[in-house]
Amino acid sequence: MSTYLQELARRRTFGIIAHPDAGKTTLTEKLLLFGGAIQTAGAVKSNKIKKSTVSDFMEIERQRGISVSTSVMGFEYRDLQINILDTPGHEDFAEDTYRTLTAVDSAIVVIDVANGVEKQTEKLTKVCRMRKTPIIFFVNKLDREGKDALDLLDELEQKLDVKVCPLSWPIGMGQRFKGVYNMYEKKLVLFNPHGKQEDEEIIIFEDLNNPELERHIGEGPARELRHEVEMVSAVYPVFEQQDYLDGKICPVFFGSAVNNFGVKELLDCFVEIAPTPLARDSEEREIKPTEEKMTGFVFKIFANMDPRHRDRIAFLRICSGRFERNKPYRHIRLERDMRFPNPTMFMASKKTLLDEAYPGDVVGLYDSGNFKIGDTLTEGEILHFKGLPAFSPEQFRYVENADPLKQKQFAKGLDQLMDEGVAQMFTRQTDGRRIIGTVGQLQFEVIQHRLESEYNSKCRYEPVSLFKACWITSEDPKAIAEFLDRRKRDVAKDKDGNWVFLAETAWTLQTVQENFPKIAFHFTSEKI
Ligand code: G4P
């Protein structure tokens, strides 16, 4: 095998998703500890924002600071290069998470055993399902009382519309938690509530009917475990890796991240079954990771934290070929070649300059305003990667320049923040007023704060009563022209010049859809 194919086969790029507080940060940290990427617990800071509206700008800045350094956490484990892409759990940043999910090849979903499926779990898993991303579930906090394991699996299947396949099974929970039986490797893993991972007792246990089981976990739990494993084996399908890779079944593990219990089982199975970098669709054709020419797309942009420098970091997911430092690549949207003298790789909290990167890797490119989310770099071929849609926002406000002397800064600031994907902006056609649309309240504060601190300009919001913004298209140009004429007051253009219908109420949207059958209304910019 060539070195290139060997490097490709070594990559595992995934995201950990969870509802806030389920234990994503804790699990990430334990995984990094195994990989030796960090030495001490507490090194990965939680980037969650606890309150739903934050007026404390320090909190926003703190969040951004942490997010840059934890955007991609790379480490080596069993000779594999593992890349964990961070996904914000806070729902106001959901769009950022959706976009990050376009750059992963698989996902681990953390579930709190007491809370089961929560709102963000549902939303994010849906995005994975739409994209057929292979999912592994990690049911966390077994050291606490929670839902019955069988009920929980039912809940996963029903609420998330997935098929599950437990690969480990818990023995009790809370005070009575004794460990798990690893059905995948036929091992009994015993929990020592006061121990460290090294103390985790692992016993090869092929046959649960072996009377030794009583000696290890006691009579009652042994009976229960035998009964449950028998039932589970009858109800759930036998694990087939291909079914997992096709997104048809989702393996489930149980453990306790904070106690570092069950995490190694998860990681060892993950590295065995998780996909190597997958092919990606572009508008023109499918791009296979084995192709030798470099292609990649930008899925995330971070503004520099230092207001004296306008630099930003654009995160490029490599889809094919070898990325090399200083080699010219084609920026497709700008139609020009660019070189990158300082591409960066994030290894846990450390940044390193890199000379080359492979499919599955994420490269940080210093950018002075050339990149937008969704931009493509290639060796010349014109390609546009799919799957980076803007979602129909749910909250709207007019945004006005509050300082007439700073009009230029205001316009530039807004423009760049929109390129970063902080929110979406629509320009109403009748009066030219700008409307900001977001998925969460927090973005309005982020925009106002960042305009002031980074662009030295002030904005003012005014209320606008809107229910939804949706993109409109039609195969019949006359139908569009007629629509634009008749609904003049309700149309706007997005930043890329696409037509958008601004519906004041759910009722208006419905009526308009009925009255204009030749117009298609889309709830993502990708016009699915
Ligand atoms: P998140 O990133 O998904 O939001 O969750 P995070 O890891 O920050 O965990 C949320 C809380 O749950 C933390 O407690 C963490 O210690 C706790 N936790 C994580 N895994 C387990 C587990 O297996 N068992 C139990 N009992 N708790 C767990 P916290 O009080 O919010 O923070 P901290 O003071 O412990 O850091």
C-alpha cells in the first residue's frame, strides 16, 4: 500500500454530540487522556453557556476562546490518527454544530441515563440521520440512578427513529452499579467506584452461565444479567459492522465518563468499527478520499480573539489528496490561487504548524477575510461541496447602524460576521432594510458585542414580526416574476443574492404556498 493510502486508512474523524450536561466534555477529556494528548484531568474546559440569554460578554468571549482551541482535538491511539471535532451543545449555536457535522465521518452521541433523549440529542441525531452518519451511543452516568436500560433503548429507537444494537450491558446502576458485560468482546468489566481506569477489572467471560459469575457480581445481579442479556440478544440484531457503517444500526455502550468507566471499551470498539474518511458529494460529482488531488471545504471560521489583528482562522476539512504547506490551491469562489505558509493543526489544546495533511484531517488556515463557510479549495477542478446549508432562521430583528460616522465599519463588520456564519442577513427589497435572522437569542448579543469590540461600530435592533424566512425557487421564471411583484413587501435577498420569502405568520406561509403552486419554498438554503 502506498504511504498515501496508509495515511488515509489511519484517519478516524468524528464528533461527539450531546444535550448540554450529558457529559460530552468529560468523555472528550477521558478520550484525550487515553490518547496521551493531555496529561491531566480538567485540561479540556467545558464550553457550555449555562444561561439561555447571556448579557455577560466576558462569558461569550470565554466561550469563543475555548472554542478555538477545542475546535479540533487530534490524538494518536493504537497507531491511528483520531480527530475529534467539537460541537457546541448550546442550542443557540445549533447551526454551528450542524455545519461541523458535515465535516465528520461518524458521531458518538452521549445520553444521560437519567434524562434519556433530550431536545438537542433529538435535533442533532436527526442531522446525522439525514446525512447517514454512523452513530454510536454512549449512555453515561450509570453511577447514578436513571432509567431502566431496556426502557432507554426503546426510547432511543422511538424518539430518534434509529435501530440500536447494545454492545455492552449494565449490571445494576447507581449505588448498585457493578460494571458492564461487554457483549462485543465477551468480557466482564467490573466497576470500582473509588478506583482509576487502571483498576478497572476486566475478566474474559465467554459464557454467562458459568457459575463463576455469582462469585464476581453476586447472586441477584448474576441472575438478572443472564436474564437481560438473553432477552437483549433475542430482541436486538446481531451486530454487523456494515449495518453500522450504512447508518442502519447504532451500537450502544454504557458507562460513566467521570469515573472513566466503559470509556476504554467504547474507544477500543470505535477504532475497530468506525469509518475511515468517507467520500463527499459535490454539485459536480462525488469525491473519493482515495483521489490523489487535494480537495477540501471550509466548515467553520473563527475570528481572531485579538481585536488588533483582523485575522481569522478558517477550518478546512480535507476530502481527498495530500494537503501541503505552501503549495498553491485554487479558491473556487474567488477564482484565484492561494498558498498557505502557516497551516495549523490543533492537537488537543496545542497548535502545531503542519507540513502536510490527509483526508479526514482538519487544517486551520489563517485568513484575512477571503473565506466564507462552504468555500472549496482544489488543485484546479471546479467543485462545490454539498451539505453546508443555511437553515431557515427563527428569530428576526431589523439591524440599523447606530453611528452614522461608522457606516463603512458597520457594513464590513456585518458582512464578515455573516461570512463566519454567526447569523443570516436578508435585505428587504422595498426599503433596503437589513434583517438579521438567527436560530437563537444569543447571536443578537454576540453580533452587537463583536461589532463594537472588533469593528468599532455600533448597531441598534428594532423588532420585526416574522415567523419564518424561506428560500424560493421555481422552474418557471414567469412564476417567480409574478410572485416577486405580488408579494413585493415580503421578499428579500440573502447575502448571496437568493430570493427569500419573509412570512409573517404560519398562516401567511400556508396561504402563499397554496396560492403559488409553481413556487417551491425551501427551509434550508440548499434547496433540498
Ligand atoms: P457537557 O459537556 O455534555 O455539557 O457535560 P460535562 O462533561 O460538562 O458534564 C456535566 C456534568 O456531569 C459535570 O458535573 C460532570 O462532572 C458530570 N458527569 C459527567 N459524567 C458523569 C458520570 O459518569 N457520572 C456522574 N455522576 N456525573 C458525570 P458538574 O457538576 O456540572 O461539573 P463539575 O463541577 O463536576 O465539573
